[in-house]
Amino acid sequence: MRYALIFALFAASLFAKSYTTVARVERIDPVTQTAEIESRDALVSEREYRVLNESGETMGWAKNLKKHSGARYTFTFEGKRRQLSAGRRIVLAAAESNFSALADRPRQQKEPAIGFTLRDPVPMQYIPDGLFILGGGDARALHFIPAGREGRAANRVDVAAFFIDQHEVTVGQYTRYLEETRQKIPQSMTEMSPGLPLTHMTYREAADYCAWTGKRLPTELEWEKAARGTQIVTTADENYTTAQSFPVPEDQAAQLCVTEENGGSPVEVERLKDRNAFGLTGMCGNAAEWTQSWLLPYRGNTRQDDRFGKRYKVIRGGSYEHPLELAKSYVRLAGGIPSLTRDRRAGFRCARSE
């Protein structure tokens, strides 16, 4: 399974090297922080690599990398202790001053076809790897992240490439799932249009459905990157104060996003007009959406909140039941109160790693 586009061409040497590759941690010395890994692609000895988790979040740095027999390498890991563990799958991204995940990757390259069979053959959109601006600047909100930290930008996040459903999972899709898994179809669902999005599902129901299709729920970082469209960081001057707040142009959000101000009821996914730059709909309204991420503070956010911790999942996107202000791409809501099996406050869409 691929997590990102992993090749770039050195024209001078005519030899292909991976800038991004997937590896598995075989063992790590907790004292010296020396990690032994097995990589599917060749790595360059002595080069410094950024270490990412499977959600595309930076965990630390791989330094003093050395090649051993076969596909085995060792490196000194600089990051939080116990964040790297044996058996964990990681992504290594080359850290070169002259390399940009955006600029050095051929932009005209054809998007990869979906190379897996799904039980739910709905259209999915490919979201390329690269940095995007995360969160917002309101220190009182759940989405707060400092723009800078220790002299460096803190609100730029690099997420590995992935696929995501172009629209929210519908009543018709879920009814077919219930039929094929021989579960009872709720009477209320039989009376609804099959084109409407699911709106009052529990987290467990959402996760189970995506697993049945061969997909998964998106992480909140994947969701936000997909919602923001093609707005990817390319200069050091960009920050969340100048970033677009909605998946659609600011002056059209009130008209295009299905929120409580313009209808108060969900709309069939084929009738949505809030298509963003990635071709996704329903990202700023219609149904709020579950993600698989725990509601934790972003790095650098020291604000205390009783909801932070591994109890509640993050819900993203506006909905027909919420005001337009909550339809901004970076807004986070707490889902799972009182429990993840009883809280019915959102719908969902599924994702799949590349």
C-alpha cells in the first residue's frame, strides 16, 4: 500500500531516488534512541530524514542514517521518547533545503488510479501529499495552534497522499450495507430519500461501515486538508490569518453551504453546490462528519480543556443543524458525549491511504 507519491528524478545522474518512503521499525534502543528499520526503497546514508506517522504528522528526525545488510538501516531518532516503537510503520521524508514536496514533484503527473477493490464503488478524490495551513488563531478555541514556535512556523502540516469520498455517505449506500450484512434497516431510514446524507450516526456505526467497504474514516488532518482544497503552503509568508476559512470562496459560503441559515434540512448529495477546488462537496455543511482522530490539543496549545484526551473523537464540517460560523474548514467539535456508541450527532465520509 502506498502512502504518497515517492519518486523524483535526478536529471544529472539519471538514477531514481525516493524522497518519501515507507519503512517498518524492527527495534529501537530506548537509551540511545538508535532505531533499526527495514525500508522498501533505497535510502541515502548520512542524509537526514523527517519521520512521519501514518497520518502524516511529524514525529521527529532520523539522523546519522547508515545502511546495513539487505534493506536494513539504522539511524539516531531525535524526537519524543517512546513515540517510536518496534513494529510501527513510519514514513521517511528526505529533508533537503532544495527539495519541496510540491515544487519538485511533477505537477502534471497523472493521478494514480484506485488500485483496490471496494464494496462501496462511489467516486473518490485523490489528495496529493504536501504542506497545508492547519487550524486557526483563536486561543480560546479547540482549533487553536500557534503560528510560530521556537522561531519556526508551527501551523504547517505535511500529510501523506490519500483518497477520500467525493461526497458524504448516503442513506442509499448505508441501506445496501445493512442489507448485505443482514442487519435490520430502521423504519425511519426506509422513509428517507436514498440520496440524502446520513446525519445521525454513532462513531462506531461510521467506523464499521468504512471498514466494511475496505476503507476507513479520515483523520482530522486529512479532512481539513481535503476541505481547504488546493490551498497548499508554498511560501513562508502564508499563515492562517490570510488563509481561506471555508472550502468555498468566503463571499459565497452563506449561499452555497447547507447550514441552519439557509434551509435547516439536509440536501441530497447530488444537488449540493458547495464543490471545492478538489471537487469535494458537503465539506462546509449538509452533515457534520466523524473523523478517527481523538480530540487532543494541537502542538504548542497550552490551553486547558476538560474535553481534551482520548475520550472524544473530532467531528468536522458544518451541518444543516449548525450556524455558518461552524462550517469553517478548521473548526473542531467534540463527538462521543456521553459515549462513542450513543452519540448520534454526525454523518461521515470514508478515506483510504494511497
